[in-house]
Amino acid sequence: MHAIELPSYKEQSPKVAERFARLKQREVIMEAEGISRIFSSEKEEITALSDVSFKAYRREFLSVIGPSGCGKSTLIRILSGLDQATSGQVLLDGKPVAEPGPERGMVFQGYTLFPWLSVKKNVMFGLEVAGLSRATAESEAMQWIDMVGLADFASHYPAQLSGGMKQRVAIARALANQPRVLLMDEPFGALDAQTRAKMQSYLMQIWRNVDITIIFITHDLDEAVYLSDRILVLDAHPGRVREMVEVPVEQPRSPAQHLNPEFLATKNHIEELIHPPSEEEENLPMIRMTTVQDEIF
Ligand SMILES: Nc1ncnc2c1ncn2[C@@H]1O[C@H](COP(=O)(O)OP(=O)(O)OP(=O)(O)O)[C@@H](O)[C@H]1O
Ligand SMILES: [Mg+2]
């Protein structure tokens, strides 16, 4: 069998190289400086993250990918201020992060809407907590609900919505506080493939329309390459930075790019980083349940 020849993902077109040069001239919104996280119990110590450093620039779409258990959720919890690093620090606009704050919007995989509140009230909740009057909170909430395409569902309750719609409300709720950075932990992980593809294009439209930096956790390679400017690839046990991959696929993205040589080469490169090809294929014993007439190979 002949492997298809793919270009090296590093061969960036001049246009793409210029895009990354411009990206790195923008201000740094969020920075991880030597983040380590050790979980200690009586029995053992687990190093979930070891010396993870990176920068996310203004209006960047940065994904984090890596095998299960490599510390992705731990990292996003530390970035959000929900958990503390054992050593190292997180900076937001140059200032250390110690606790959750309105400048960091969060969207998780599980549906986290308040089931007893309507869509509108769910989005208004954070705004009212932040001290806005009811009328202002309501008009701002409606803008964000409109932005995610759910204006007709404002008075519905979460149980009346599909999984994709619930996540759109969660995105509207996170954006309503006008955060500097949107932190997303496998937000589309529970959705079927078609809904997931739709949500990806919604998210890209929102990202283009709003001045926001997104840090997006996924373990779906296609999703990471399709959405991201750059992808932070983590190793497991302990979770540490394997490589920061600059995605050489031109922006703005469209579904047809899934078959571009640069797209496939980037996917292939990350696949090899995460699952290095084993030296030799293991030959498993065969139990014959077919007759010669059934032979299909
Ligand atoms: N509160 C905790 N106490 C002890 N160990 C923890 C805790 N949270 C995470 N860990 C451990 O830290 C490591 C990283 O976990 P984490 O959930 O961050 O991984 P992940 O990359 O998000 O995995 P997945 O892809 O399955 O979501 C794992 O070995 C996990 O068992
Ligand atoms: Mg996780």
C-alpha cells in the first residue's frame, strides 16, 4: 500500500507565515508560566501538569489537545481560577489570576444551565449578579441570545432545548459578561457529529464577530485543526507541552478545507505526536469461522 504524500505541515505559505507573525505582535491576553499541578493523597502523588507555559494572544483561537488524563481539564480549571497551580502562575492582561472572575467566561461539556430559569433568565443571571438593573440586564441578555440565534427561544426552559441549543445558551451566558477570554472544556463532546459540525461553525462566526480570545479543550483532532490558529499538544503522565503547532490552513475556515493537504498534514503530524506509530504491528492469532468461499481479502 502506498501512503499518500502530504506536504510537511511546517511548509507555511507566505500568507500564513505573515498571519502568525501578525498574531504574535498582538497583546498577550492570557499567559501560563511554568504551571505544575500535583495532586497528593495518602497513597500517591499524581503530577497532572508539569511546567506548562504558553501565551494566548488577543483574538486568538488556541486549542489544547492531548490523550485522556494528560491534564487538560486541570489546566483549564487553573486558567479559570477554579483550581490553584502547585507552582507557576497564570497571568491575565499581565496580572496574576487567583480566583474565578468575570473576565474569564467558562463553557463546560456538561450542560450547566439552571433548569428552573428560562433561557433569558439564565443569560441575565450573571449580569444581575454583576449589578446591572433588571431592564439593562434583560436588553443585554437579549442581544447575546440573538447573537447565538436563539431569539425565538428566549422564554423556553433548558429541558425544552436540544443539546446544541443548550450549549449556545451557555456560550451566550459566558459572553454576556464580556470576558477577555472564553475558556471551553470539550463543549461539544456530548453532541452528535452533525450538531457538533454546526456548533463549530456557529462558534467560528461568534469568534469572528466578537473581540474575544478562545482557549478550547478538545480531544477531537479534526475539530482542533478546523477551529484553531494554534494547537498546544500535551503529553500525558505528567502532562507537559509536547509542541505548539501553528495551523497552516488559511483563515477564514470553511468545511471544504477538511480535505486540504495542509489540513491533513497537520492532523497527521498531531496524530503522530499523540500516538507515535508502533514499531511493529502485533500479529494476533486467527480463529477461522469462514470457509474458503467466504474469503473477502
Ligand atoms: N481532584 C483530583 N484529585 C486527584 N487527581 C486528580 C484530580 N483531578 C485530576 N486528577 C488527575 O490528574 C490527571 C489529569 O486529569 P484531567 O481530568 O485534567 O485530564 P484530562 O486531560 O482532562 O482527561 P480527559 O481527556 O479524560 O478529560 C489524571 O491522572 C487525573 O486522575
Ligand atoms: Mg477533561
